[in-house]
Amino acid sequence: MNDTNNKLLFQFTESLKVLNRSEGTIKAYTMQIRLFLKQQNPADLKAITSTDMESWVASLFDHKQEDGRGYTTGTICLKVRSLKRFFEFLERSNIIFINPMEEIREPRQDKTIPRDILTKTEITKLLDQPNLSTRTGIRDRTILELFYSTGIRLQELCKLSIFDIDLQGKMVRINQGKGRKDRVVPMGKHAVRFLREYITKIRPAFGKKNRKCRVLFLNQLGNPLSKQVVSLMIRNCVKNAGLTKKKISAHTFRHTFASVLVKNGADVVAVQKMLGHRDLRTTQGYIKRLGVDLKKAHSKSHPREKDTISRKSIKPKIKRMRPEYASRKP
């Protein structure tokens, strides 16, 4: 990648910061654009045409990685989106006059939830894996309980501070979640019980070496737990529980949490707020995926369906209609 392109990428990254884009978005866009510039190595970005970019997008579908697998549709969408934002920036900055990505659209991506939703028995097996006779075991059990009780994302959990937990009100505040949105989510009694144990007895022992840290979950050196460490802990629990036939990650707890609520008749808007979904249609996907019987739910909950008035008493009395109206043809 030449110096000019490297400079333009830096300027683009700075523009994303000015627009208050999330740290994850900036990192993802920057990585994809750097990869594109390194592989294609264009001497002059002004010379890139829409035909060149169409060929590049087509090549993404044929690309094979080292393990023989191709890119997922989500990965291709991210690559296309990153380049679209980059060329839009170049056009706004008058560095290029024609945007070669203007007419190119992201491939359609099916929004489905993972099939590996955990059953009640599987959840119990996973929760029972941490050794509660050790400090790290109690911490890990607390993390698993919080995942299952709130549907929190992995990154959101790792960013929680001790001030975000309201044990008395049984609520957890999630600051700057996905899309930089804040939300408050209720916690179940089991999550509250383990959090109280962790905060009062375990965290003070871990935090002795780093008393200024306010992050909720710490390692034994007093440093915040990373996403990689939490993911490794979950993989170990999955292996020890004998659930290796399913692809289980931290996000599996989130989908299981939502699925359980929907199956048990929770209000979809309430579930949307707890999950932090921007679009209600994302949450409604759980209903479609789980095959929830909407007719049954309607007849069970709608007040008119509970009306005890006899159907005979409310039957329309067609015979009493005036002759001129009764004889009319529709």
C-alpha cells in the first residue's frame, strides 16, 4: 500500500471518529479497507471504475480461505459496506469525482437466528460446570448466570462497571451497547444471588492489585477480563458438559434468552428493549423462527375471545332487515 493510500485511509478513520462511530465499526472498516488496498494495490484511486469494483465483489463469492471455506454472506456484506463508506468519503472530500461503488449493493443477507438454541437441561449442565469452591469458579458461574438472565452481548458484559449493577432493584445498566445505545435490563434472582456473592467476596480479592479499576469482572491480577478469556471459559464449559455437538458461544446464551421469553408469551416490544435491537423486525424474527402459534396466542389473550356472551344471542337477525335491503344483491 503506497503512502498516498495510507494517508487517505488515516483521514477516513479520523472522519469516522468525528462522526462518533463505534470503536468496533472503525476497527472493522479500517481492517477491510487496508486489506483491499494491500491486495489490489491501486496506484491511483481515481482510476478505479465501477466495472473494477463489480469484478472485485464477484471475486469475493469465489474466494476460498486456507481451510477451504468461502466467505460468509455477512463477511461479504461487511467488505462491500466498508468500501462503500470509504469511496463516499473520498467523493465528499473531492479526492475522486465518480464513486465506483455508488451503484453496487450489499448482497441480501437472510436474518436467521442460530439453530443451536439451548434446552433447559443443556443450560443446567453448562451452569453447573464452574467449580464453586474456587474464586474463579464463582466468577465464571456469575458470568454464565448473567448471560442467561439478561441476554447481554459479550462485549457489553466485558465493559460493565461495578456501578452498572443494581442488586436491590435487580437491574443492570448497559452503557454504550451496540449502536452506542444505553439500556436497562432486569436480572433474575439466580443472577442477583451470584452477583452479590461475587461483588462482596470475590471481586475485592481480585482487585487488591488494581484498586483503581472499576470494571466488574476481573482476572486474578486485577485486570479486566477480555472477550477472548470469557469465550475460552465458555468453550471449556461446553466441552466439560459434553455439548460439543452444538456450536455454543456467548451469543448462544443471548438467543436462548430471547427464545425462552418469546416461547413463554413475553411481549415482543419488551424483548426488543431488553435485547437492544434497533429494529423490531429483528426481534420478530424469533417468533417466525420458533414457529410460535400466533392464532393460539391471540385467542388466549384477546379480550373479545374471552367474551362469555352466547354466540346465538349476537347472531345477526337478517330476517328483520327491511325488504328493500334484504333483497338487494351484493
